[in-house]
Amino acid sequence: MRSLQDRLLDAHARDDRAALVALYAEAADGAGDLDAACFFLTHAYIFALEVGDPVSDALYQRLHAEGRV
């Protein structure tokens, strides 16, 4: 199985924003600390907004719960 980093780099290279939403959310879920998790959540949220993914609401709520928006 390819590493998350490799999958992120590949999705960026392909400009696959829908994949980036899921991959950054996955990175947030596996982050070792809150700052890192929120960094990844912010990226997932921005890409979700760009592609109109309804998961943006849940990502916003996660960031809001941590006082990041």
C-alpha cells in the first residue's frame, strides 16, 4: 500500500481536489497532535469548498470545535 504522503503528492500532481479532501482528512485523523490535525483539516476544508463537497460542513465543525475558525 502506498503511503499517505505518496498519495497526497500524486493527488496534487493530478490536481485531484476531490481526492485531496479525503486524503487531508485522513492525514488529520492520523496526526500526532492538535496543531498538525488542524493544519490538515484546514487543507481538507479548503479543497472541499473548492469542489462543493458537502463534507465541508463537517470539516468546518471540527475546526470550529478546536477554536480554529
